[in-house]
Amino acid sequence: MRTDPRSRFQNATRPPAMQKTFQVGSKSFLLDQAKAEAAFSAKKVINGRETMTFNLLPLKYQWAYDLYRKMKANHWEPEDIPMGKDIEQWRDEKTVADVERWIIRMGIGYFSAAEGIVGDNIQHVVRELVTAPELKLVLGRHAHEENIHADSLLYMIASLGINPHECEAMFEDIPTIVRKNEFVTRTSHSLRRDLDLTKPENKRLLAKNCFVFGQCMEGTQFYGLFGMVLSLYRQNKFPGIGQMFRYTLRDESNHIEVFRNLFMDLVDENREIWTPEFKEELRQTMLEAITLEKEFIRDCLPVNAVGLRLEDFLTYIDYIADRRLEGCGLALLNPGVKNPLPWLAEMMDIKKEQNFFEGRVTEYQKSSALAGTNDADL
């Protein structure tokens, strides 16, 4: 059985022991092990060793490379998903209720702005500030997937014939969307300047950015609409849009882990920022995210519909927010809250796809990375 040559590096925590001298013909090459080990030790999330080359080896942040490969294996393209049934249902006033159409409009409208905000923060803030190459590698993949998500929304808009100016109007005119976007962009804007990242207050700014974008926004504020759209999908409504949201949800679970690990390693390497005051600031930030999301959910679901109960989605936000806090070592806001939408974890299982036009089941090799997904991953 052929072995992937990269596998020998997967468990590296230190550079392999190396001989100091290599004799090749008449030439001798001296390799200084002490310098190599010093270079490895100098790899850090921030304020690490700067090099002119994108030198991944030896890997220090193994999780980043593992997630990069998992994300790459999950690659998908919007155009691969048929939209014929969605178009038919969108045009049929008897098949789909007004509130269900409104959910789709809100989903497309909000995510059209949100995916761009996330991608911009990755490329122009976080990726610029981290120094370890493997962290830049996985963040580059993360940004690429945000582009795919944005492309999928354009595909939905074009397929359904929605006026794109309506989406722009949502960014400007629906107060709950405006407030959610302002909540995250103010965190991003605070880092768009030359920062001395040796100062604890600036390290905290970056750590908070990772927490807000990974745990509050992608990890919590995205999930209300995910649940609503996928609830419609369970009822065989808007199957193409639902499928794209399933793929997006799978991607988001990896994005949450990228930023969670980045946050945890940043804190671990800079313990002076991990004060009781900072921990409480993060909990209060999550509480603000929850409050904004619940207001937004009420706008998305102004009346209950078949399979859609407002109270379930409000409770789910409390549940998922506590999972994010727990993953970052922070005290819960709502201890004991139960998951009212356990079926949402099943939406992550994309091993078999139903082709709604031909009625055949197609196996997707790239779905293998979903094995073992459970509620905790959501």
C-alpha cells in the first residue's frame, strides 16, 4: 500500500533529529541542528519568525494542516446542484407559503453580506497578522470557501430571478441585519491599522476578533437561518438551496474549528491576556451576539409555519452559544439548555445525495470527511 509522503510529518512536534554533516561527493554540507530547533521554536501564532519563504515544515500547528486537508476534500461547486425544482416551487404560489419565501429572501439577503464580511476579515486582518505559514495556509482555504459561498448565493439569486438590488436594500434597510453586521465589523475595523502586537491590549483585540468571527458570528449567528432553510429542505421545499446550505453548514463547522484553535493557541502563547476580566468580556460579547440573533430570528420568522416554531429557534441559539463558550473554556450563559433541533446534526451527513430530477442516489466521495459528526460539532 502506497503511503502518502506527507504522513511522516503529521505527528511532528519537533524537527526530526538530523546529522550535522552530509558528504555528497567532494562536497560537505553542515546542518546546524540548534539553529533548526530555534527556528521551529520561533514559530508562533503572532510575533513569530518571519521568513521570505512559505516554509510549512516542520509543522508546529498540526491541527491547521489537518483542517486544511479536510476542507480541501470537501470542495464543491454551486453549479453542480440543480435548481429546477426550486424555480418551480418559487413560482407556484400554492406550494410555498409567503413566510417560507420570506425565509429564503432573508437567507440570501443576509448571507450575501455576511460571507463577504467574513472573507474580508480573514484576508485583510487575521491572515496578515498571524506568522506561522500553516496558519496562513488554512486561512487561505477558509477565505476561498467564503468565495464559494458567495458564489452560491449569486447562483440562487439568478436562478430564482430575485432582483439583486433587493439584497442590497436588506443590508441597508432591515435594522436587525444592519446591527448584526455592525457588531462584527467594528471588531474587524479595530485591527485595520499598524498594531504593536507585543502589547497585551492589542493581543486581546486579535483574540477577540477570532472569538467574534469564529464563535459568535459563524458559530452562532449563522445557525438560526441555517435551521430555518434546512427545515424547509426536510419538507422537500427548495431542495437545491437546501443542498447548498448543507454544504455551507459543513464548511462552517470547519471554519468554527479554525478560529477556535487559532484563538486557543493565541491565548496559550500569551497567557497574560487570559484574565478574568477578558473572559467575562468575551461572555458578554457572546450575550450581545445572542440578543442580536434573536431579534433577527423574529424578523425571519414573524409567524410560525409548518415545521417552524419561533421558540425552538430562539432556544437553539442559547444552546449553540453555550457549546461555543464551552469549546473556548468559558463559563456557560444558559447551563442545562437542551437542543430543540437535534435533526440539524443529520443535515451534516452528506454521504448520499438524492437527485431530485432523476430519482437516483449518487455517492459523494468527498462526504467521507463528515463521518462521526454529532451535535457537539454544530
